[in-house]
Amino acid sequence: MKIAISGKGGVGKSTLAAALALLMAEKKMKVLALDSDPAANLAVALGVPEETRKKIVPIAMQKALIEERTGAKIKQYGQMFKLNPEVSDIAGKFAINHNGVSLIVVGAIEKGGSGCACPENILIRALVTDLILHKDEALIMDMEAGVEHLGRATVSGVDGLLIVVEPGQRSVDCAKAIIGMAHDIGLKKLHIVANRVTCHEDETFVRNSFPERELLGTIPFSPEIRKADMKARSVLEVVEPETRKSFESILSNMERMFK
């Protein structure tokens, strides 16, 4: 199962990504979590200890690796470099393993303009393509507010894009923009997850905002998730039973729809 997760910044993408990855690991699945959001919060949500997090160097900042694989120097223009660098071993060499989940942090890429073909970008796109199309592990991608790391070549390998929405017009507008971007690259397997739902009115607002789409699940507002973040503990360590059941229900719906 290969799932990408997107939505407005701060809407709870990393929380959902971590919960799903940890639940999959509990079921003895081989799970690879890819943090491609520049904010890079997935390690904290997974409960990776601080001393380990400090050692993580995002792939986009691995200068020696990028130059070796692409044959180009970073920040030097007018160079020839490989458009299909070797990336099949990167997951094995650079993943951090915690609680049964293998985590790769991509990091932010400095772009000189739209569609930048810099060596960092080429390597990251090749890595994402390899993880989606050629790896057997379950994959959970925590993405920025868009689909920048996906492309027409990888759409066929993605089982679904989950768009996290909280009850609010800005979150809804961002989700609709993401849906438009996804359609542009041919990705049509899109599903909405409502987060921070406090009442029936909140859920109804999200449902009515996307009448043409099935709501894959709802996650109640949880003070314990905020406390887990403050203490850098994993999402599932301190979460309320009701909230855990919400995550389990979303995973169950995914397995039913994507089997």
C-alpha cells in the first residue's frame, strides 16, 4: 500500500502519517515513512528520540551523496548531470528505524524557479519514484501542501492521496487547490480525512464542502495529541482510546478500498 498525505500546513498531516505508519508496523507490516514536508515533523510524531533526531540529515542536504549520484556540483549552473541517478540503495542506507517504522527525511529543496532541474531535485524525484514503483514496503508519504513530489510517472503506483482537512474555509480552499493539482497529473484516487472534529457540525461542514467525495474518516480534536507533541512522544503513546479507534478505522477503510 502506497499512500500520500497532503493538506494545509499545520492541519495534522504528520499526525495522521505517523499514526497510520505505527499501526501498520503493529500489524507486522514492513513500513517506510517518507517525510517530504519541509517542516519535517514526522520524526517527532513517530516518537523518535531527540538524540536520534539530531543525527538525521535530510537527503536534500546530503551534498556528497547528491554530487556522487548526479555527477554535478551543487549550486553550480550550466552543468551536465544524470537525469536518472542510482537511488535504489538510499532507503537502506539512510533510513532511521524506530518502533518498526523506517523513516527517510527528504528535506526542503531550494528552487531557483518553477520546475527547477537542480541536482537535489532530480535526486529526490528519482528517490520518490523508486520508493513508489519499485519497493515492496508499505509507504506513507507526509507531503507539503501540494503534490510536488509526485509526477505522472508515479501516479500509477500510488494507491491514494489522503487530504487532511480541518473545519475551516482556509483548510477547505487549500484542499480544493490540492485536488486541482492532483487532477493535473492524473491522480484521481483522492480521499478526505477530517481532523480536529469537535462536534457533528464540524463533520457536516467538511462533508458538505466535498459533496462529490467520500469522507474516509474523522479524527476528533485531541488535547493528548498536542501534549504528545510537546513531550516529543509518538502519536499513539498517549492518545485517547476514541482517537486511536479513529486512526484504526481510517486504516481499515484504506485496506478495504486499496486491497
